[in-house]
Amino acid sequence: MLFQSILFYVFSAVLLGAALGVVFARNMVHSVMFLVLTFFQSAMLWLLIEAEFLAIVLVLVYVGAVMVLFLFVIMMLEVNVEAVKRSLVRYAPLAAVISIIMAVQLVQLIWVRGAEAGASFAFAPTPEGYDNTKALGAVLYKEHVYAFEIAAVILLLAIVAAITLTMRRRPGLKVQDISKQVSVRAKDRIRVVKMDSEKRS
């Protein structure tokens, strides 16, 4: 149990550091990389509480797919970094207040749960024969199936919106004309010039 507690605090410390890197990184690509590290550390915490399915989904779906999409969107949208920095400074006090409230609530929740468990902060082992994947599937596809489908539609709309934003008209944008490329003829592109050979003096 002691080793498990040590791993929990180590993963949590790295998670908090990576989350701060997401917010304060000046380069947006670096911010995305910090977010990948944040998700990975969250997956490690899921593994500690024996929620293997959630940990694998977090790595495969968010790190493997969503973060790649974010990275492409950030690179294609040509985000104004200076405007983002000004917005960050403007809303920093409000963000700090919200972060403190969330941290206090989280500490209170952990403290109350620990008191209910007899002042033991170690994770309770799952009973023998318990399958969290089966339990999660039963809850997700029976009790919350409509919410699950709505979330899938929202994610699809987000992907379509991101692609639409990258295809917007802006000055200096180079667009391919496929019909012109297919109908081009070699004689229109190449000109053979005949020149007399030069004699060396």
C-alpha cells in the first residue's frame, strides 16, 4: 500500500506540472505536447484504481486521435499568438479563482471519502471476478445510451467545424484546381529553344 501511495503522489505531481505547462507554455505545439503528458499521467492514475479500460481508452482515443486533430488544427488555423497571450492575461484572475475553488472541492472530496473508509487513503481492491469493462458497458449502453450518442454527434460536429475553419478563404491561400491540372498538355508546359552552339575562342 505504501508503494501504491508513492506512485499516486508521483503521478499526481507530474500531472499537475504538465497541466501547468499546458496553460503557461508559449508555444502552442508545446502546449499540446504537455496535454498529451497530462492525459498519459491520468491514465496511470486510472490504472492504479484498476480501471484498465478507461486508461486504455484515454491513451488510444485522446492521445492517439484527439490530440493529433488538435495539433493539425493549431498548425492550420494560424492562430494569433499575441492575441491569445493578451486574453490569457485578461482572464488570469478569474481562472485562478476557479482553479482554487476546484482544488478545494477536490481536497474536501478526497478527505471525506478517506474518513468514510476509516481514515485510510489507500484504494480499495476490487472483488474477485469483477470486470470493470463489463460494468462500464452495462451502465453506458443501458442507462446513459442517449447521452453517449449525443456526445458522439457533438464530437462529429466538432471535427466537421475544424475542417471547415481550415478551408476558409484568406489572403495568400493557395488552392488546387484539379480540373486544370488534369487537362494540362505537355506542349503547353515545355518550350524547346534551339540555339547555335558557341565557339570557344
